[in-house]
Amino acid sequence: MVTWEQFIYFAISSVLLWAVGAWAAWKNRPAMAYTTTVLGLLVFFAFIVSMWISLERPPLRTMGETRLWYSFFLPLAGIIVYSRWKYKWILSFSTVLALVFICVNLLKPEIHDKTLMPALQSPWFAPHVIVYMFAYAVLGAATVMAAYLLFFKAAGNRSEEYEITDNLVYVGLAFMTFGMLFGALWAKEAWGHYWSWDPKETWAAITWFAYLIYIHYRRLPKHNPHLALWILVISFVLLQMCWWGINYLPSSQGASVHVYSN
Amino acid sequence: MKEGFLIGGGLIIAGLALELGVGPVVWEAFAWPVNGIVLAGFLAIITVMFLLRKKVYAFRFIGTYEAAIPAMVYAVVLTIIMGLIRQEVDGTWLNNMLTFWPFVLIYVYIAVILGQIILRRIVNCQFSFFNLKRNIPFMLNHLGLFLAMTTATLGNADMQRVKMITTVGEPEWRAIEPGGLIKEMPLTIELKKFIMETYDDGSPKRFASEIQIQTKSGKNIETIVDVNKPCEVDGWKIYQYGYDTQMGAQSQISILELVSDPWLPFVYSGIYMMLAGAVCMFVFGGRRGDNK
């Protein structure tokens, strides 16, 4: 039976494979980059599936468990971006970010017991959270692009980078819309109403509108691309509030049905 | 863009004046048929604004990005305030954003903008039939949001949510409204058996009610209502809500919630359109050769 104690072995193997993939991408060896990154993803996914089996429920309840999915989706989003646009550095970034989340999980493991309260026992549970985690990973990649353009990239032709950033936001927003509306359909089945302005829902609406502002602003013929990138950075900060920030927000203490960790 | 921010600012000031003058928005006043009339009036106003767009500059302006972006910025800022300040049912001003005029007016303004751009696209569609790949996703996203937003908001007053405390072996037809009033239901529910399963640590794994429902329309249904698995009879959805937590598995009562929401099909059509729109967004992404 795979337990949380074995996570470190799976994590080290995955990170090593991803690191080799990132190195191979720098060295223009795409075949090797694909193989090792995918192998790393398979090893990591094997752990997620084993946890799913040993917990007898989807590992999606605690913040630690959602971080597990996030660490998985970052290299996945990285390899998809790499396959489409051949960015040498994207795999290094996704590996480092995945490593950060893995370290958080190793240093602050949260209790992973079998209990799953009846409200979470629904066919909507897995798609709702997984789709959101994928959206967060893709929007994280878009934020990395924005930071790269804002702070690192020397002046010059940037149209390709902007196109990638836009594409990442479109994909991320599409998945965020799925996550939000799956949540609404689930809420109707579980709590009798599809939208109750629960703090998590309020922040989900904020985040959703923030990315809509980016998309519409980018379509404005006379826009300032620099400001557009800042909108992306701010949107990602708002997303953090929605994801975990509200757990620490005085205004949502005891007011949210979305706090399940304890 | 400056004009857009000015309009939004004007709406906020108008909202503050209304809040001071007439008090918070009383959503209960929108119960049928008021909400139907308001919706018809709203659609008529949107259409008139659209028809007069060539004569009146402001109506033309409302259908542009320069109007939409500031409106969304105001919505985000007000919603952030809502997210930072504790919301209370009996609260006023910032403690109850849903009844706070500036918040409501900004969202109404967004609905007006959505209405304008939808009508504009429909009319333009006649001249660009072949551009379906862009027009269909546009319609799904914008019309879907318009439909979901307006019908959810206006339909809210018609939603009924009541609690029914059922006891084993006793048919119950009375339910408790949110305000504490007793409501006689068009159906009776008899609790046959309360089902409870727990984990090793005693936390609930499953609680459900085996019930028999008899309706005034003559239906006689035996079913089990689980958390996450409501059942539906004559427009009422019946949910497992609670039980006697002191008694736990021995509970002889089960609290059910009964919800009726006649506007749900409209809201759901909006939600399904937005889901289909999100599929398009994923497939077609930001590819847009037209305005680069």
C-alpha cells in the first residue's frame, strides 16, 4: 500500500527526470526532453493514483492534495507549451515551480486520512478540482511569461511571446470557466443553489472577471502591452486569494463551505 | 477609456444617492410578475438603445471595448470589497453588497453592455455568414453570460427554500420558511428510515433518508435522498439537509430542504452556453486574424 511516507521517493525520481528534460531542452535534444518529462509525469501520476486507491477517495480534499495535482500539472503544461512553441526555458521554469510545490508538501504535509464528508462525495468533485488545478497551472505559466516579458526580456520583437501568453490565458480561462460552472452545477445538487456568493465563489468571480479584463484589453487596438502584462500579474495575485488566501481572510472565517482541511 | 471610467463613476455616485435616498435594493419586491415585467422592460430598453445607436453617441459608445473594460474594472473592485468585508444577511452598505446600489448598478450596466454587443453582433452576422467560427463562440460566451446573469438575478425572488423536519412514521406536510413562518406544502413526506454510516473516527460517511412522498397531484413515490443526490417532485427538489446530531445514527428525525426555482431552466441554458463557449475558447484559443 502506497502511503504519504513514500511520496519523497516518487517526488525525487520525478524531479530528477524533469530536470534532465529541462537540461535536454536547453541542449536542443527535444526527443530526450519529451521522454524524460513524460516519464517523470508518469512516475508522479503513479503516486497520485496510488494515493487515490489507498485513500479510497480522490486525493483532492486538503490543500496538500491539491498542491500534489498542481505539481503534476505544471510540467504537463510545460511540455504542452514546449511541444507547440519550442521554448527552451519553459521546462526549466515548470520544473522549478513544481519543485517548490513538492517541497512545500514535504515540509508541511497535511493529514491525508480516508474520511471524505458526504458533501464531497459526488461525481462532480474530481472534475471540479482537477479542471481548476489545470487552469491554475496554465495561468501560472502565463504569469511566468508576463514576468519574463516585464523584467527579463530585452527590448525587441515580442509578438511571438505575446501570442503565447494570450494562448495560455485563453486555455487557462476556458478551464477556469469549466471549473466554475461545474462548481455551480454541483452546488445545485449538493446545497440547493448554483451560486450563493460564498467567499470562495466571490473570489472565483473576481478572478474570472480579472482575466476577462486582460482578454478584452488585449483586443483593444490602441492598448499598452506593458499594462496588459501587469493585469496578468494582478490577476494571478487575485487567483492566489481565491485558491488559498481566503483561508486566512477574517471576512471568510466560518462563512465558507469551501474550507475542508480540518 | 476615460469616458467609460466616468460613466462607471457616475453610476457609483448615483448608486450612493439611491442607497441614501431609498435604502438598499429590496430583491424580494421582484417576485413574479414584477420580475417578468422588469425583464421585458429591460430588454425593450436595450433594444431601443441599440436602435438609436446611430443618433445617440452614448448608446453607440456603450457597445465598445472602451465601455466594457472600465465596467469590468469597477465590477472587480466592488467584488473585491465584497470579498474582503464580511457579508451579513441583515447588513447594509458594504456588509451586504448584493443589496448595495452601486454594486447592483455596475452589474446592471454590464448586462446593458452585453445586450448592446449581442444585438450588434446579430445584425452584423447577416453580413458575415461565413465567419461562424468567430460568431458562434462569441454568442455562446456573451449571450450565455447575459442569460445566466439576468435570469438568476431576477428569478431569485421566486426561489423558495424551506426546511421540513420529518419524523419516522409521521407524514409531514408543513415546512419552515427562512423567516420562521410555517408553510403548507403541496406534498407530504414520511420518513421511513434514517440511514447513517460513519468512519472509524466517528465522522459521518453517509447520511440519507428513506422517504415516502405523496403529492396533491396524486403521485406516490418511495425513494432515498442522499447528500448530493436530491430527488425532484412537481418542481420541488428535495435535499438531505440534517439530522439530530445528538442522536447520530439513532436519529429519529431527518431535516430535508425543499427548493423550488422556476427560473432554473433559463439560468441553466445560460450556463450550458457558457460551457460550450469555453470549449470553443479552448479549441480556437486566441487565434484571431482580424484585429491584430
